[in-house]
Amino acid sequence: MSAFAVTATAARRRSARRETLRALISSKTFVVGAAIVGWWVFCALFASVIEPHDPLTQSADVLAPPSLHHLMGTDQLGRDVFSRWLGGARSILEIAPAATLLAVVAGTTLGLLTGYLRGAVDDIVSRLSEALLALPMIVIAVVTVVALGHSTLTLVVVVGVLFTPIVARTVRAAVLSERERDYVPAARLRGERAGYVMFAEILPNVTAPIVVEATVRLGYAIFTVAGLTFLGFGVQDPSPDWALQISDNYTLLAAGNYWWTVLFPALAIASLVIAINLIADGISQVTER
Amino acid sequence: MARFLLKRLALALVTLVLVSVLVFAVAQVLPGNVGRNVLGGFATPAAVAQLNHQLGVDRPLWTQYWSWVSNFAQGNLGTSLEYRVPVWSLLQASLVNSLKLAAVAFVLVVPLSIIGGVFAALRRGRLADRVITLTGLSLTAIPEFVSAIVLILVFGLALRVLPVDATAPPGAGFLTQVKYLLLPAAALTLVLFGYIARMARAGTIEALDSDYTRTAYLKGLRTHTVIRRHVLRNSLLPTIAVIATQMGYLIGGLVVIEKLFNYNGIGQRIYTAAQNKDFTMLQSSVLVIAIVYLTASLIADLIYSLLNPRIRYGGTS
């Protein structure tokens, strides 16, 4: 390809990207989702600046209902729920995106390999991932986390590895239809190696489904990490993590209506996952047009 | 049709074998010396070695795997390391409890989400469609324990209309048991609603846009006849397939929901076994879950092939 053609392709791609961005900004679901996620990212980064109290400091003022001094009340150890609510964004926004990134990179590679090469590799990988998907995700995650021991890294790796076959399945399906297009045999006839055809020719043409899948997976990564944390196999005390707050305080509900200790973290998790799904919905509507 | 089902059965068996290898491999990585975990730090090394020998965990992995799987196939699920009683004696009651909870959730979610999806499709592009689609999408993404907490706060503590404890008092009648299971089942329903409704909506829209539906209208059939006889029959096939795939999630959701409601089901068993590193209990319960899931998929395949004339009359999928 000549230098001129390369710059022309790059310019076309850039203008296509600009157009996609414009379409996204005019999509209401995307903007609302992005605003909510933006707020939580802001909290994750600057919680220590905006928190009115230290989220880990305990006080004698236990289970106080919401008041002007404690906007969301205090928990059973007298910690300020509002400060923990702001600071709870950090753990989940570190773990879930990292796990998603791992799953997307590994899954894309696996999907390209199985979709492009087909044959025995494809059959074996499909069988194995079917076996993995025959078990409920949370069950395998619990068993593996117990086997490997708690740590942030374990969480990232376990969730990332479990999501890999799902991403791979989506990418494989996209690659299967893409490899029938003329440019693929053309590249092969030019004498390009398989690696080049997969990563330089096919990959740029399947980015749209990968981006959508990545956003959807991010939502499920939050779902899974929060579930594991709630069960006690995820983020550990004394982190202000939202799922951990619920896990620590929900047993008190039988004793009294201490709703503020669980409702605010519950709403926080709900708002974050809904926002990410709105973003995914916005992106898929724009790219499918 | 027999060929289609036999093929599915063979695939399910292959999957089951792979799952058992997977479960066994993970359970064996569980850290620590089994005998030491059971007896505690003060036991003598000789006692630990003797217990390990008695439990058979000092044998080669392949032998252990084979004895586990062959015993499992004969209905012997092993002995719980923690309780020192046969796994099945504990698992049986839990499995029944879980199936009750899953059944209530299933009976709630299937009609609700099909009605929701079909209704959205008939109102395509209008407000009702947008509301159902976006609500379903959002609810699907919310972890079940989060929606369960909100349900408990609203129906259990604020309105006081439903019990917050999932376990009915002993000897309770059928309706009382169902009443106790409503809140946990509702939490599972909320997660599943979005998936099934989305599928029902997509299937209905495809059927509505088809030539045969237009022909049916043009031949002068009334709207509800067209929908019942032509649209629904075709639109619900992919929905059945999706319901089957969601069984896996439903069982996984049980782990979290049963812990939250402190309900003695198979999810609670897995949770406790994982926490106490009771690995015979863990690997056998997980395999039981895999069997339940694969059986559910096979039943769905059976229903699918009975309803789908293309398979019923001898074609392949």
C-alpha cells in the first residue's frame, strides 16, 4: 500500500470515528449513562477530597439515622455512610474494568484464532468453553477464589478468565462472517501471514461488536464482583466497597429498620450498572446503523 | 427428531464429563492439607497422615478422580469433610428447597416476561415499548442481592406485606410456603425478566414483519387470531431457547439469594462448603448443579423440537 493510500485510509477512519462520536453525543441514553458513570469515576478519584468524614473512622454514634451531620446516617461501627458511599466507587471501578480488559484482550485473540483458523483448535476451544458456561458463573468464581485465596489480583484474573470464552464467542461469530469478504482472500493471495490477516485486516473490521461486547461485559463484571463481595469472597474489610457495606449490614435488618445502611449502597450499585447498560445500548444503536 | 435429540444428549454427556474434570481440578487446587484442615493445628502429623489415607487424598489424582466419578455415577456422592456424614443426606433436602424456590421464580418470570415482550413488540417504538425495554435492560444488570435488598425494604419492612425470611415455619401449607418464597423469587425474576422479554419482543417483531403475517391479515383474519395462530407460534420458539440458557443463571442466582435470605438450599450448601473448604461437599454439589442445568437444557431441546415442525418432521437443526 502506498503512503498516500495509508494516509487516506487513516483520514477516512478518523472522520468515521468523529461521526460516530457525534451520533453518540446526540443519543440520550448514552449521554445519561456517561454522566452517571462520570460522576462515579469522579468520586473514585477524588473521594478523599469531598468526603465530609473519614470513611474508615469508627465512632460511638452507631446506627444513627440520616441527619444534617450524617447525611446518610452511620453504620453499626459508627462510620459515616455518606463518606463510605462516595468512597465505595473506587474498589469496583478498579477491579471490574481491569477484569473486563483482560477478558476482551484474551477473548478477542481467542475469537480471532478460532474464527479464522477453524479446524481442531476451534472444536476443542468450543467444547471447553461450553463446559465452562454449563456452570453458573458465580459458582465457578466462588470455587476458584477459595482455591486461589483472596486478593484484588485473584478477583481480576478469575472474572477476566471466566468472561474470556463469552467475548471469544462474540468475536468468533463476527470473524466467521468477515472472513468470507473479498479482502481476506486478497490479503492471503498477496502472501500475508495468518497473524497479519487476523490482526491487521480482520480486527479493524470487527471493532464495533467488540466495543459493544466490552461495555456489556463491564456491566456483568460489576455484577459478578459485587456478588462475590457480597458473599464474602471479593473485596475485604474495611474497604467502603458498596457490596461489602450491604453484606456487613443486611443482617441487622432483622433486628430493626436500619434501611440507610443498605439502601444507599444498593442504589449506588444499581445506578452504576444501569448507566453502563445505557452506554452499551447507546453504542450498539449507533454502530448498528 | 430422535436423531436431533440423541445428538443433543451425546453433547450434554461430553459437556458433563468435561465439567466433572474441571470441577475436580479446581477443587484439588484448594489450598492446604485436607487432614490438617479437618483435624486442626494441634493434631499429630501421624494422625493427619492417617486421616488423609483414610479419606484417600494421598492417592494419585487420577485414581481419586476415577473413584469420585464412578461412585457419583452409582449415587454415592462421598462423605462431607465437615459434617462427616454422606453428602447426599445433606444435599437432598437442600436440593428440594432450591427447586421449590426456582419453581416459584420460574412460574413468575416466564408468563410475565413473555407478556411484557409481546406487548412491547405490539407497541413497537411507542412509549410502552421504550419503558418495557429500558426497564428490562436495567433490571437485568442489577445484581440480585441489590434488588432483593430494595424488595425487602419496601415489601418486608416499609409495607410489611411479605415475610422477609424465606423459610416457612415447619408444617406450613403450600400457599404459606409460596408466600415465604415470593420475595426471593421476585429478586430472581427481576434479573431474568429483561432477557426473556427482549427475546420474546425480538421474536414477535420478526414474526409481525413476515410475509405470512401480512397474508393472514390480508385474508381478513381478525387481529387477535393472527397474533395467536400466526405470530405467537413462531415468535416463542427462540424465547424457549433463551429460557433454557437462563436456567444456568437462575441456579447461580440461588447461591446469592439463599445466602441473603438464609434459606437452606443447594446454593447455601455450596457457599458454606466453599467457606469451610469442605471439598467433597463442594465438588459433588457443583456437579449436581451441572446435571440439573444440563437436564433443563435437554428438556428445553425436547420442547423446542416438539413445537418446531422443521425438527419434528425429521430435519436437523
